[in-house]
Amino acid sequence: MRSTGGFRNGVRTNALWGSGSGKRGNALWGRGGRGIALTALAIVTLALPLAAGAKSGRPGVSDPSYVTPGLLDKGAKNPGQKLHLIVQSAGGTSDAQKKVVGLGAQVRRQLNLIGAVAIDITAGKLVSLAKQPGLTITPDASVQLDGAPSSNQMWPYESGVAKLWSSATSTTPQGPTIAIVDSGIDAGRADFSNGSRVVGNVTMTSGTTPNSPGDGRGHGTFVAGIAAGSADGYAGASPNSGILSIDVMDDTGTARTSDVIAAC
């Protein structure tokens, strides 16, 4: 994710899933083993507009306050405008709140982790707030997704299951049938060849709570997709395997131990 506010500071053709480069890049798995965690972290990281990113060192308790460049000018031009700010104090959250309340600011949230408060205040009062010592005043800016994950299907080559996939030079061996002991399977999905690869559905739940036909929970379908799905760009480990659904979990995701043992 990125902030909208202003602040400083292998490639194999796969005959089953489509032709071309065969690359279906996966932002979660990446192109190498070490990229997995790093890329996943990058997807969910927020570039928060806080003081630590605004300058190398925060003001001390008695130091002049820091205000994001341009914020005072913006306030001077439109003093009646409501500003959404994060006010961080070297003296902690209570000190920050004490210094803003006297100016009639509305405190929306205490941010104890960083010793700050999120406030709404009219721009004309920003000058008075900035005269208080020991504060770091930054916009409470909006954040938005900087990009969305996409699937590049690189993980089969990293995990070693690519030998179960077709390529331009080899035909996929027929994979064994895989039994999914879970909450059932939504068998008619295109991911499972519209049901043609689902060789059986067995229900073995003995609980008293509701258990919908197929997959009333969704987890079994998810697991089956990882094991043997064949969706373009999101295929599983063995995309031509048969699938045997053994439903032991009810719609709440609960099963008896004896049901699982019996299924095995």
C-alpha cells in the first residue's frame, strides 16, 4: 500500500493452462524462495504518514514542534477548512491529547503505540497548535492499495511439483486420485473440470449441526484447489488428478475425531 499524502523521506510454457510465456507471476510466492516472505510483506505494508518517516529525529519535549512542509501554508489560505491530522508528542499520548483539546480539536482516536492522537481541527487553529513544544504534526492521510496480487504460477517450479504439469516438451503423467478429508467440495466448479475429475462424494459427518450438500463451509473446496485445481493461472499441485471428496466437517467447520479416523 502507499499513502496518498506527501511526505519525505522457469519460465515454461504450460499446455494445460495456456500458451505464451507460461509466466503467471505470483506476488505472494515470487520467483525465488527468498522472495516469498519479502513480497508478501510488501503487499500488506502501509506507508503510514507518521513522524518517524517525516524526519530523522522527533522533537524532544521542549523542542519546537515539527509540521509537515506546506501544511501551515495550506491552513493560512483556507482557515475554515477541516484538517485530519496525527499529532504525536514526545511526552506521549496523554500530552498530545492535552495540547489539542484546549484548541477545540476533536480527538477521533488515541494512538498509544506511537504516543499520538488522531484529530480533526480547523486549519486556522494549526498555527496555535504548532506553537506547542514537542509535537510532530502530520496529515492523517488516506492510504490505498499500490497494486494487487497476480498469479504467475512460479510456485510449482520452486516447490518441485512442476513435473506433474504439462510443458511444451513433455506430457503430464496421470496423477493419482487425491482424497480430500474436509468439509466437502463444490464439485461443479471449472477448477475441477466441471466435476468430471471428482470421482466420488462421501459424507461421514455424525454431528447434529447442519451439514449442507457439497461444501457448506468452503474450506474443502479451497484445499482441493491447492491439491488438484486446474483454473487458468491458479492451478494446483496435480491438476489432472481425480478428486475424492470425504465430507467430515459440518457447516461450522466442526468434525468429530472419530469421523476423521473413519474417513482415513
